[in-house]
Amino acid sequence: MKLLVTGGAGYVGSVVSALLLEAGHEVVVLDDLSTGHEDAVPEGARLVRGTLRDTASEVLGGAGFDAVLHFAARSLVGESVEKPGLYWDKNLGESLALLEAMRVAGVHRIVFSSTAATYGEPESTPILETDPTRPTNPYGASKLAIDTALAEYARLHGIGGVSLRYFNVAGAYGRLGERHAVETHLIPNVLKIAQGDGGAVKMFGDDYPTPDGTCVRDYIHVTDLGRAHLLALEACEPGRHEIFNLGSGTGSSVREVVEVCREVTGRDIPAETAPRRAGDPAVLVASSDRIQARLGWKPERDLRTMVDDAWTFLRSR
Ligand code: UFG
């Protein structure tokens, strides 16, 4: 298939681009490089530099694309609380420009990178796709609004859309891994300290209602996540919008993650308790039963493999 990958210079977008190329697809990456990296675009993909608003219609128009995989977004919860306008503009505004460009160009399939942040604080665990969506920050709210727009474009314009709601993505795929200018995620932060960046891991809160008092998250390997996109692409049906959670179905606490990082790196990583981080739910674990049943997807790589791959990636840089 001829595929447009928006945000293909970012972490998940670059890994999915690589997997698509390996599967024999033709890949064009559209990325404004505001947070992505030109050298993360896999060899064999063509990079078009630009925003969706300015370039999506030009790129898609009359070019015979079969589908779009849409990753381009701002994705920092904290930043979204400080700059909600930026998130509504970059996430929702640019996605609407993309959907319009698809409609005009007659491209009918899209796989969208959604998030667990659309659910907000869960009422029960594991989280099902049918659970209430009450995002607690503009990041989650802007992604949920895109899911809503996709449902409308499916109903009214015959687009086939699949939204994949990621839980905590980790790990690396060879030379493709997490390279955020401001790193807020747990695993890369712990590994940087293991590498000798100095300081101690700050574990945000140890008085949550969880077995060891630290927050529990559902970690998923970026390669497992990537494979789900290829299955979702095949499953896009005109006129239908579907939502699938993507997690492993099991939770790991912050303390457990730090311990696995110590085991994998063989280093004595200092860690201390710090105050809770605003807006962190105690437990976020996905039910992935729906995607397992519908698309036959299963996670194959455990937390140790995620840490191992992220560690190899970090040391290679
Ligand atoms: N944490 C620490 N110390 C750190 C970094 C994180 O204790 O230095 C804790 C956090 O408080 C949280 C857990 O580790 O309890 C995981 O935090 P991350 O920042 O790695 O990930 P989040 O669960 O906050 O966020 C992830 C995605 C978001 C998405 C969200 C959905 O990164 O994009 O899941 O709930 F919105």
C-alpha cells in the first residue's frame, strides 16, 4: 500500500514506519520536525517537512495514497495543562485539516494514535473501551475530540478509522527509541540515571492505594504496539470507526520498574520518594481483550525486554 505516516520522525511513528517498510509498503512521512528527528525517519521512507495544516492537502491530493497513519501530535500532559491552546491547535486543529484533506483526496482509511489519557481517572480496572471517557488534562481531551471527529467522518464521509489507545509505551526497535527534548517518562529517566547522569530517581508518591504505595502502569513494548498498527490498517472498514486499547493487561509499580532497571543494567540506581505529581491516577491498566479477539493481536515482550532494549538504545547514542 502507499501510506502517509504523519509524525513519522517521532518515537512511535518512526518504529511503525520501519515495520511498514519491512512489510513491503511504500511510506511517505509528513513531519514538521518540531519534536521529531530527521535521522529517525527510516531509510526507504520519503520525508516531507511541513505541518498538516499547510501541507496535508498538497501531499495527499491526486497522489494515490491508500491510507494514513496519524501520529503527529504534542504529547506531554504537563505542557498541555500549561498551554491548552497549543494542544487544541496542534492536536485537534491539525487533525481536522488532515481529515479534510483525506476527504477531498478520497483517502478512506486512517489509523490514529490515541491514548489512555482519554479515559482520565478510571472507575474500575482493567479499563475497557466502553468505559467512560473523562480526560483530566487538555492532552487527553484533545485526543478524545479527534476520536469523536473520526467517528463523524466515518458516519458521514465513509472513512474507515481505527483509534489505538496506547497505555505506557516503552522500549526501542534497534536504533529507533525515545529521544524527547524534555524527558518526563519513567523508564528513560531511570536509565539516564543508571548511565551516570547523577542524582536519584524521584518516585512521585508512595502513599497511593496500591500494593507498594507507588503508581501502577501498564507498559507495552513499542514493537508490540507497532505490530498492532499493521493489523489495524488491514482492519479499517469504510464507514466504521473502531477503538482498541493497547496495553499488556498487567500493571507494574514505579518501584518495580526501578528494580527491573537495576537488574537489567547491573547498576545501583539510587531512588528516593518525592511528592505526588499532579494529575497522576493511582492505577492505569488496559484490558486489551477487544483487540486480541478482533485482530488476533497479543503483546509478546515483557517489561524486562522493554528496559533491556531501551538500555541498549541509550548506550548506543
Ligand atoms: N514517575 C516517577 N518518576 C519519574 C517519572 C515518572 O515516579 O521521574 C511515575 C509517574 O508519576 C507515573 C509513572 O511513573 O506514576 C509513569 O509515568 P510516565 O510519565 O512514564 O507515564 P504516564 O503514565 O504519566 O503517561 C503515559 C503517557 C502519556 C499518556 C498517559 C496515559 O506518557 O502520554 O500514559 O495515562 F497520556
